[in-house]
Amino acid sequence: MSTQTVSGSKGLLQKEELIFDIGTTETTGVDLPEPKGRKDRLGGLKRQDGTGLPGLSEPQAMRHYVRLSQKNYAIDLGLFPLGSCTMKHNPRLNEKVARMPGFADIHPLQPQQTVQGAMEVIEQLEDWLKKLTGMPAVAMSPKAGAHGEWCGMAAIRAALIDRGEVETRTRVLVPASAHGTNPATAVQCGFKVQEIAAATDGRVDLNDLKAKLEGDTSDVAGIMLTNPNTCGLFERDIKEIADLIHEAGGYFYCDGANFNAIVGRVRPRDLGVDAMHINLHKTFSTPHGGGGPGAGPTVLSERLAKYAPYPVMTVDKRDGDYKLIYVDDEAELAGTDLKPLGRMCAFHGQMGMFTRALTYMLSHGADGLKQVAEDAVLNANYIQARLKSVMSPAFEGYCMHEALFSDAFLKDSGIETVDIAKGMIDEGYHPMTVYFPLVVHGAMLIEPTETESKAELDRFCDSLESVAIKAKSGDEALKSAPYLAPMRRLDETLAARKPVLRWTSEMSQTAQ
């Protein structure tokens, strides 16, 4: 039986062209007569040419975007196996609370006395974050993980300025497996990056670290280290690493991207951490952001607490009112030891994310958050155990929140990691993270998160196992996958180097 259809649709999945190819620029969805006896007030600036947009009726426009939405993969559709991204279910309770009028309708420029309830919510979220990390202070204004990184490193820089050592302590150590934002953030804050090698077990090479701390360490500003790390492993030597950095006179910045694997189980302060950002979307299930409403609060140790950025939130001891102190109110900090590093952004964080995160915390409780970490680790180890007989775990032993495989099982098959990823699209899944971290050849990084049931994990593992078996047999069909997706395999290198960003009428003529 032929799988080709006259309509171009496949079952209930409708074929859909670009919006420019559906309507025409000569028509509109609704035609209105030219107003009579009216003079425009545009002062000669009235548009002379058409907009170049096609005219669609309301049903056409609605169907266009609904059909496009059906081509997107989403966490509400199935397991999202991206590693190092923590794409997990966002509870609808969180969304309901964020949409309450008292939260949804407030404006950041309202007088502070009119938003005391919202500020109390922020204060409660701060309290949870400080208790979960063991830290005495938290900066709430950072808008995302990388922004939180910058906040932590800027606090370290402010401390070095205060010590009179900012000109001399310029070296920041960064592991080879670090997120790319780590070295970029360090450089942006004026530091020089020195890479630490990875050991054969996927963790920091402690001998290499010690070698880089031998002799004169007066130039050491600190270290940026992710724990659990990007290979999905807990850094067993983290306390010794922290001690070595502190003995050298530096500070320990921990990338908190993977805090969801240890929340409720380990307090970063007890590991010697001085600063750590927390991705609310990863650990506390707020929307991922997608370049939009992110939040990356940064907790700070006693050594850095005084340098937290403006605005500083205080509580009036007389009447219990909350107040945000900005740069132009700094006189109110007189008598304190606070030395804010400056102001990072216009407003105090992202209220929609704060309400969602606190709702998640309150609905789980301290014991529930501990189980979140345990289930995330359990699910990742289940995937590793299910697939290790047909794929190659990158490292021996148990993993933390994500299972990492290399392409060793593909040796001499002619099949590559990218072919596995494309084959998973035909199975109905968004591919796992591929070719990252760079320290693992042909890496395949899978993070199931704590929100997936065993049945869903088995469904995913069955699919990936079948693709892996085909790959090991050298099935050439995988080289052209996907076959069932709306679009066939693209030349991704060409698309990245020569992207077509503007539609022209010639494109439709060529396609036809």
C-alpha cells in the first residue's frame, strides 16, 4: 500500500505550507469599503505600498497555526529526552496560581505599598532557596541561568575589588566538560580562563587541578564547576576541590544547572560553594523560558552575601512592610555592611516564575523535593540499565540525573550518532542531546527527569533500543531518516552557514 496521499497529509496530520503560500497579497480576509469624508491624521506618512503579507480569513489563519502547532514536539506530548536541559512537566496548579489576579495583574512600576503580598511571596521563595542550599543570601533579579552565572562571578569580582586584589587575581579554573556559558561568563567579568582536564571517569582530574594550583596562587580568582557535572556524575572530590581553591585565596562558583539531582539531599554550602545560580525551570518546574520569562536566582555564601546586587529587599521591623532598596536609595543601607555590586536589570526578577516555583515547593514540601531528586536519579539509572546491553555507557557505574552514552557501539557500522537521533524522530520522539558534552565522542545525553512513569520510560527505551539494534547492524536506511516527519533530513551544515531568513515569491514558484 502506498504511503503517498493526494493531499500531502498523513492520517490526521495535515500538510501545511508557509503562510505566504496559502493566501495572496492582493486579497484580505475582510474587505472594508474606503471611508468617505474622512481625512487621515498621518501627516503624509500613510503607507504607499502593501505590507507583503497574505490575506487570510479567520478560519484559514486559525487552521494554519493549529496545524503548525501539531508539528512541534512538546513535554505535554511525550517524554522529552534532552540531556542537560531538564524538560519536565509543568504542573497546571502552578499555572493557575500564576494567573490569579493578584499576581497576573500587578505592574512592576506600581508603588511598593500596593504590592506587599507579591513581595512577601518573593521573600518566602528566598527563604526556601536559602534553606535548600544552606546559603545566607540570594539575589532574585537574574533572569536566566547564564545571567545568574554572571551575578555570581560579578559578586566574586566585587569581593576581589573590596580586597584590593581584582588586578592580580584574574585566573578562573574551568573543567573541560563545563557548559559553554561558564568560560564565556568568566571572560565577560574580566577573568582569564584556565581549563582543567577531565579524568577517565568523567570527573575533574584532581591531579591536574592540583598541578595548576602549585607554586604562586596569588592570581587565582576561583573555579567554576558544575555538580552534578555535565556528564551526569557527582564530583566525589568536590569538598577537597573547594578546600584547595579557598586555600589558594579564591572563590568557588558552582553552576547550579543540575541542582534538581540533589535538591533536598545535599546543601551546596556544606560542599564549600560560595555562589550558585539556580535554574527555576530545571529544579522547580517553571516554564523553560525559550528566550522569554526565565529566572536564575543566585545564592551567595557568607563570604559574598554583602555583594548581592540591587535591589535589596528589607522588612521594616516596626510595621512588617517590605521594601526594595535601589541604587538611588543606597543611603538607607547606612549602618549595614552591605556593598551591592550594582544593578543587573530594571526590575526585581520575574514574578510569574516566582509564583510558579513557590507553588511547586509548597505542593511538594521538603520531603517531596527530596523525592524529586531521588526519582530523577532513579529514572536516569533505569534508562542506563535498560540500554547498556545495546549501547555504550560513557562511564562505568551509576549516573545521577542523566544517562550518557558514547558512539562506541557504532564502531564499523557506518552509522553515526546523528543517524540515531534522526531515527528517533520516526519513532515519535524529539532526539536526545547529541555530541555534548564534548569530552565524550559521539555523545548521546538523556535526561528523563522525575516526572516520567516506568511505562513511559519503557516506551522510550523500546524505541531507542530498536534504533540502536538497526544501527549496529549497519542498516543504511538510518542514513536517510527521518521518513515520517513533516520534513525530510536537511543539510544542517548548509542551513547553519547559509540560512534563508526571508521569503520571496520566487521560492513558491521554485517549489511548484
